[in-house]
Amino acid sequence: VVCWTALFIAYAHNGNLKESKVIFDAIPEPDLVAWTSMLVVYAQNGYLSKARKIFGRMPQRDLVSWTAMLSAYARNGNLRESKLIFDDIPELDLPSWNAMLSAYSQNGHLEDAKRIFHMMPARNLSSCNAILSAYSQEGDVPNAKRCFDKMPQHCMVSWNAMLAAYARAGHLEDARIFFATFHETDLVSRNTMLVAFSQAGNIQEATRIFDDMPFWDSVSWSSMLFAYALNGHLDNAKEMYDRVPYRD
RNA sequence: AUUCGGGCGUUGU
């Protein structure tokens, strides 16, 4: 059952949802991990009702599956249901607090996110990243920066979240300067800068970022495509479209 | 030892 679970998760990561489900269905007695994994596979691909169905059919549930369902609702904009689950969980652990925190953060409820952040019994890097992202979404660069500077550790997610705060607030110059201080960049950092340049109408810089990337994901492709399209370069947009190596 | 089948954090339409 362990190998089958690993296998259907791998299929899902490659975009083969149907195959993934076929494998899951072939498992004679799926255990808690298999059920939860199937739930997450659906949730992460936007199939909330299928995820909910899996959740309802699970023979047992534990803290991990409750938290997975909480996040599934949050990711799909159903904050009320997330809160109901959160209130029903008997023993909360750090990931479940974090899940509720990011549920508020992802849905633009800064005040609730702050409340949770101060209420939780312990915090880790994910908690700090989530609250930083809440400020970022609000366009509150000063508080985002204060939060970033106060954090005991940073990782790529923290750097990228701060970069996104500058970008979203339209502080392109600050974003550019901050980006230049990165010791390493990843797909997300580059995509963020690509979009920032594109939104400022600077197609040359956006293109330069795109061309310098070692690999691309669907965000890179669609961002570059829209960068051309929204700036009137329909011919280039069309060329981009034809170059996309997959459809989704 | 980030001990490797599951839940929490960052980017586009």
C-alpha cells in the first residue's frame, strides 16, 4: 500500500489525475495515508467536491486528514468551512494552526490572520511566512518588511514573499534592488520579477528574465504570454502560445 | 540525519 500510494501521488504530480485515481481504486485496503493523499491530490488540483467526497468516505480520520480538508476548503475560497473544521479539531498541532492562519492570509483576512498568529501557542518559519504574505497581499510593504526583518530565519519562501510584497505594491525599483541581493533565486522569484516588469510595461526586462531562466513552468509561460498580449505584441504572444510545450 | 507514502508558507490568467 505504501508503494501504490507513492505511485499515485507521482502520477498526480505529472498531471495524470485519472491514472492516479485508477491506482488508488486498485488498492485493496487503502489506509489513512492513502485516503488523505487522494484527498490532497484532488484538492490541489481544484476538485473540491471530489476531495470532500473522499473525506466523507474515509473510514477513519486523524489530525492530518482534518488539516488537509481545512486547507482544501481554504484554497478553494471556502473560508467558512475551514473555520468549522478548525473549531471541531480536538487537539491542534502547529501545522493545523498554520493551516488556519494561511487560510485567512490567502483569503485576504489580515486581521483574523494577525489574531491567529498571536493566539497560537508556538510559531515556526511557515507561520512567519504566512503572516508576511498576509501583509504582502494587503499591499502593506512597511509591515511586510518589519515582519521580514524580525523573522529569526529566512528561506526562499520568505525572500519570495517579500519580493512579491514590493511587486504587488508597484514598488518596482525596490523589488529590483531587493532581487539583486538574492544569493539564490528559484522559479518563483523569477516569475515574480517577470510579472513585475511586465505589469510596469517593461517587456524588454520581462523577456530578458524569461530568456535567462533555466526552466519554466506554466506560470512562466502564461505570464510571458500575457505580457506580450497586454502590451499589444500579439504576434509575439502567438509565437509564445505555439512554443508552450504542454497544455493545461 | 529536512530519517524520503499523507496535512501548513512564496509567483500568473
